[in-house]
Amino acid sequence: MQFLEDQRIEKLREKFLTYSAEFGKCLVDGIVQVSVNPCKDAEFKFNMMLLSIVNFIIVSYFRSSGSLLVSITLYLLLFFNLALKSRWLDPSGKVIFITNVDSGYGQELAKYLINRGAKVIAGASDPMASSLLQLREDGVYLIKFDISSDEKLNESMMRLRLRLSTWSKDLHGVVVNSGVDAFGDFEWSGVKYLKKITEINVWQIAELVKDLLELVRPQKSPCRIAFHSNHLVDLPEPGNLPLTLSKSALRCLVTALQSENRNSNVFFSSIYPGVFCYNNPCILSLENRDALQKNIMNQMSPQTKKILKSIYLEKRIQYCTSRFEGFNSLEPVLDYYFDALFSLEPELEYFPVDFQTRAHIWLRKICPSLSNKILNRNALKLLNYKKKKLQ
């Protein structure tokens, strides 16, 4: 009996050491990610700030050894949560489909995943384009993929199914990278233009997701579907109505999908990045920005243009385009995509944004009135600038 008891204790000890080593590795991975990713660092600092405020209130109010123990426990739970979030599946050999690599986001993500051992199928309007040569050399399999009409979408899905059947592989993840950027106030934007942006950013994607679900439902292995959104859905700043309108609708769609598929083998996530890669030709060049401005001017009626030009129009356009001045690297955003595709516990929403933006998003949730005052102040900056100039 004593021998059996010793064996049981030894097995428990081995399990404890194994789990401790795994936890330690995950914690180290999490700390490394925090140290090299400015957005994850912002998230960690923000959580630490909130926790420190809560602990200060608890300890100062109760002033007991028990409250101190609770405070320490909360900090340990924060690090435990960090370790849990750093557990990933091995990406080697897993198939990821990126719907569009014509833009810089898709191209950078494809290279990022290939470098980590994943097999990448990527959609493009012209798979043989010279701008995609490097992707082909890196091992990305390119297919012609277009979702602008039902007929083109059906043809595109047939190409995707053919490639998967050729490889005899299930689809591990999809990055829905299709969509367009846009900015402008309500008075600038024609209703037809708003409908066009929403059609591209919401309804075309909805059609695509229906076909994707038909593809992955029969699979035995789970599938993750990640969507590209924008942090402006939580901070409706002036001058961004077309994008905010469409991405807010997309958020409702993704949230509903996750709720409806809670017990299935399909997981949904949205990435809400801030601003990255200003003046990168693959993301948004100065020429593209100028084209957007010209498009805005063409949409306005002569009367609206005359009225707004006398008030704030030129400065407002500068304010709108100022959000294109951001980080010089996409690495923080790509890390979150990797997490959504390979984490053992993928989240519904990821916010690769700076500390100030994250704090404002949190403030908007707990105190909308104060957040509105800040947003109103930003909106009035241009008018105040105009008044000072006239004086």
C-alpha cells in the first residue's frame, strides 16, 4: 500500500512540475510579448493601472492584513491571466486563408504567417501582379478572389475549395481583410456614397461569411475567422462617419455570429487597430489620401461646399487625415491576428491601440458623458481655430 501511495505522490509531483514549467514558459512568453509589442504593453499598463487603483481603495479602506493578501492575490491573477493568454497552437502546417492581399495589411500578414510555418492561401484581384512577386517566392499560394458580386464570389470559393481538396487539408483560419477606408462628415458624404461603403464593408462580407461557413461546417477541426475593423467604432470622432457607420454594423454582425456559434467549432474575432504605417504605399500613401480628399469634394453639393468652406472645411479635412499618422510598423497588429488565429483562448475583440486610446475607450464605457465632452472638444477645435484666425 505504501508503494502505491508513493507512486501516486510521485505522479502528482511530476504533473505539478510539468504544469509549473508550462505555466512559467507561458508567463515568460507573455512578458516578452508585452515588452516588444507597444499595444500589448499599453494593454498591460492599463490593466495594471486599473488594478492598482482598485487595490489602493481596498487596502486604504480596510487597512488589514487580509486586504493586503487580497491585493497581492489580484496581482497574481493578472499575471496568471497573462500566462493563459500566451498559450498558442503550433502554426506549422495549418492552412490560413487571407481574403485580400492587394493591400499592405494582407501582404504583411501573409509573410508573417509564412515565417511562422503556416500554409497561406491568399486572394488577390490579380494573382500575377508584380507587386505580389515576393509573396509567391515566399511560398504564399495566390488565387484570384473577388467578392464584389455573387457570381464572382462563387467562382472564387470554387478556387479555394479546389486548393484545399488538392492539399487534403482543413481550413484552420480565415482573415477577412476585404474592405475600404473612408472618412468625412455627414454633410460631406452623399447617401449613395455611404451605401457604397456599407455595401463593401458589411454586405459583401456577410455574403462571404455565409459561403465560408458552408465550407468549414463539415470540418472535424475548429476554424477561426478574424475580421479587420477599426477602433473608431468605440470612439466616433468627427470626420469618420462612412467608416464608423460600416464598421459598427460589421461589429454587430461578428458579435451575432459569435453568439450564434458559441457551441460550434467556429470562432470569430475582430481586430480594431489604431493607426499604422503612414505614407506606406501599400497602406495609405499621400497620393491615396489626396485622392480621398478629391472624392469628398466631388460628393458635396455646391451649396454645402460653399457653406462649409466658409466655416471649417479645409481644417476639418486636415483633422480627418491626421489619423493616418501612426506607428511605423504593422507588427503590433499582426501579433493580434496571430493570437486570434492560434490562441487556445481567442478573444472576441482585440484592440491594438496606444495607451491614450485604450483609456478613452474604457472611459466611454463607464462614463459616456465625460467621453462625449472630450469628443466634442476635439470637434470644436477646428471652429475655435477659425474664430481665432478671423479675430
